Amino acid sequence: MSAPTSGDGSNSPGDNGERVGPVIRDKRRIDPETGQVREAAAPPAGPAASDTWKAEEAAADQVEGDLAALEAQLAERTADVQRVHAEYANYRKRVDRDREQVRDQATAVVLAELFTVLDDIDRAREHDELSGGFKSVAEAIETTVTKLGLEKYGTPGEPFDPTVHEALTHAEDDSVTETTCIAVFQPGYRFAGRVLRPARVAVADPPA
């Protein structure tokens, strides 16, 4: 009795009696061991083999084309994400800057309402009337406005600056070499780099 044979010929004995397994072809363009690009193998001979080779080449080209398209889409999406992130960062900075400006404007309005109180405190100090409980309250007010950023300026002897000083009187004086504030009638106040009230001063010029 003869031995049965497989219909598709796989794992069937060959002419020499050995069993033949499935044939696996490595068609990868990059050698996984060396990392080098493999040279294209010559197409097999015969019409059927040539058609198979062309089909495989067309499939490989299609895969490469799809991969290139996906890489282009990925680069485009990455650029979109980076652009949106930059726009959001700029928006946050603009919002924070606007919020800070609004806060400074509101603080400046409140501080300006206290100028009369601060002037009274200065006059009381000049006349030695700043004592007792009034002294403690006055010092607390001055400490608070200083912490809020209010800067007091204007002292006799400093150079006259028309951008921060308001000259109420004008004279000549041999003791000065430049236009100088010789007396301060009312101190000036600055806040956040902006003059809220100029210092009102008496000005002296060197003789002509």
C-alpha cells in the first residue's frame, strides 16, 4: 500500500525523501542585523515570476508612499499643536499684563485719595504735633502705602526735573551750579513708575 500524500504539497517528501517546509522570503529593504540598505534582488525568470515580482514592487512602493504621507500629516499636526501652544502662551501673557494694569490703576486711584491725609501727617510732623495715638496711626498709614508701592520724593537740594517737579517760585542763587530745588512746598508721589502728583518746589538758578 502506498503512503498518502498532501494535496498542496506542503510538508510532503521530496525526491530525496526529505520533508520540505514553507519557504520564507525576507523582503525588508533594511538589513535588521547591519542596518544597511539591501541591494534590489534581480527579478526571477519566467513570465509568472516577473508578474509576481512587479506586484511585490508595486505593493512596496505603495507602502512607502503611504508612510511618507503619514509622516507629512504628522509633521503638519505637530506644527499645528506648536502654533496653538504659542498662541495660548501669548494669550496668557496678555491677560496677565492687562490684569496687572487694571490692578495698578485701581491701586493708584485709592492711593491718590490718601494724599490729603499724608499731607496732614507731614504738616503735623513739621510742627511736632505727631505724638500719642495719632503718631501710631500716622506711621501705620505711611507703612501701608509704602508696602503698596507708593514712593514719596522731593527734597531740597535735588536737581530740578520738569517731568517730576512743579516750580512754584523761581530765583537766582550763587550757591547753586545748576537749576536746583531749594525748598519743597508739597512732596511728590510715584507709583508703578508713574507720577501721581508732581512735587511742588521753589527753584533756584545759578547767576547768568
